[in-house]
Amino acid sequence: MPGTLTTRLPDCRPLLADPADLDVVFQPVVDLTRARVAGYEALSRFPGTAGPEVWFAAAADAGVAAELQALALHRALSAVARLPRGTFLVINVAPHLLDSRPVQAVLAGRPDLRGVVLGLTGHDPVADPAAVRVQVAALRARGALVALDDTGAGWSGLHQVAALRPDLVALDRALLAGVDADPVRQAIAEVLSGLTGRTGSWLLAQGVETRGELAAVCRLGVPLAQGWLLGRPAPGFAPLHPEVAALVRAQAARARTADSVAGLLRPVRQVAATEPTPGVPPVVLVDPSGAPLALRLADPRTGAVHTAPVSLRAHRGDAVAETLHRALTRPPAHRFDPVVCTDTAGAVLGLVRVEDLASAAAAR
């Protein structure tokens, strides 16, 4: 073929000399349970028609990948102060560039990273994965959360989910497209939903473009979604359009009317019972095999944290009405404690709130 990729790549040097030419737009991440915006993803927009992947490839070819990554990171971080209250901002960073001097310089200028979710994405090799995990731990200590793309063959593969225990795992468009009509894709989403629930993270379905796909992810209990159906990238932090909110509420309500508790599962952090600092409730204390031993809960009226026994377990396939009956016939002290959902091996998949059981039962 005539020409090469290098000859078609844009020249990054003018952009680095005039950073104002790099724009950032924000795409909403939607909480499917509450039908509201939970956060936003920062997306870089470059001059001309070439997409971000082309510009980053050009930067790598020119030896300035770290400089361009640092510029994109700086522009995104400058928007954190404008985030709507109670939302987060996902900012993607290539993990092999995380320890580069330009990226570290930008991060050093932001000692408080609360509200920031660092999205570790990409397929480029990482020379020292252990060093990246140390850096991620340091950023977490400054308030950042961590997201992973689960579909990569390199750094972002499932082995990193086990190593990093991310706060958010993305199910990208490549696996989500047509999920409503593909049992294999549904099975993959269900497995990932169970995995993230057991590790205390959240699953994000990316690229939701049709009502059928939205219905499928609601039915599978995926808590977060993003895509053109729900909201397109925009210059500011746009709220969820009322028509979209109504659509999400309707699909979530249909999912809750399913005969099993699978659609009501909420992810929960799991901590070894021997851990001295179990973290912010709710938390499930587990034994070495992942079986639940106790719950750490907060009193809804006083906020006081206490330890409660696992007074009721359920399986994903258990009927909603039956599970609600079992929950409400528990001793009064534990009647409204969440129900622990476990797999066939007894390991924790997530929690089911009694309020959700009652809403689903009433909607039938």
C-alpha cells in the first residue's frame, strides 16, 4: 500500500506549543438504579478530524507521548472544581505513562484527587506492573479512585482486576453491542457483574446505544451505563435529559419486576474478617474462601457503625416475593438488614436491600 501510518499522522508539536487547541468534553455516566448522572468521563478533542487515538499514536511516533498525555490530564483535571456535587470525573491515563516525568508533574500539582477516577486503559506493555500498582496506591491515598477497561489483552486484562481491585470496571462497546439478543454476551456481562460485586467494584456498561441494550444491562443488574442513548459528550457537565431519565426509570422498574433477585443486586466491598480497618459501610466481612461472616452497617438515623450477623442469604435465582417474606420474618433487630446474595459456592455476590425487594414485589 502506498504511504505509511507515520506519513498520515498529525504533527503534535504545534499542539504542545499551544495547549489551548486541545479541548475536553464530558460524557455522562448514569446510575441506572437512581436514574441520575453519577459521574462524567473526560474525553480529549483535537484540532481537525483525526480522533484521539490518531493523535496519541502520532505523539508516540514522535517521542512525545508522555507530554501529550500530561497535557490531556492537565486539561481534564482543571475541570474537577466545576463538577456537580456528588459526581465523579473519569480521566483516562495510559498506565505505561503513569510514571513519566510530565505526567507525574501534573499529578504532583493536584494533592487532593477526591472526585477523580483514574481510568487505566490501553494495550501498550508496562515495563514494571508492580511499580504501577505502587503508584496507584499512592494516588488512592490522595483520594483518587481507579477504573479499569476489562477487555484488554495487555495491562487492562482481567488479571489486573484481581491485582488492583479497581473501584470501577468497564464493559466496553465491543462486548456490549447487541447484548440484548446475544446469550453469550449476556453471560459475559453476568460473569463480570458477579466478579465486580465480589470485589466491591462497580461495573460500567460503555457504549449503550439502543433501548434493547439498556433493557439488557438493567436486567443483568449492571449499576452504571454510558453511551449515546443516555447522553452524548458535551462541553459542560450536562444533567440527564428528562426523557432519558424517564426511560432509565422505566427499564429499571421492569428489571425489578423480574421473578428473581438478580436484578436487585448491589455491589458491596468485601473485607477479610481479620482486617483491622474494614472501611466505610456497608461492608461484608468474609472468611478466606469468600463466604460471608458478618456485616458492617451504619444506622440510617444516627450514622453509628455496628457489626451485624448475616441473618439471611439468598441466591441470584431466588424469587423476589419469597426472599422478601424470609427477610420480613427475621427477628425485629435484623428485619431490615440487607440480604447477602451468594453464589453456589457460598461466596458473596452482593447485597439486596429490603426496600428494593418490597418495591419489586409491589410492582408485580
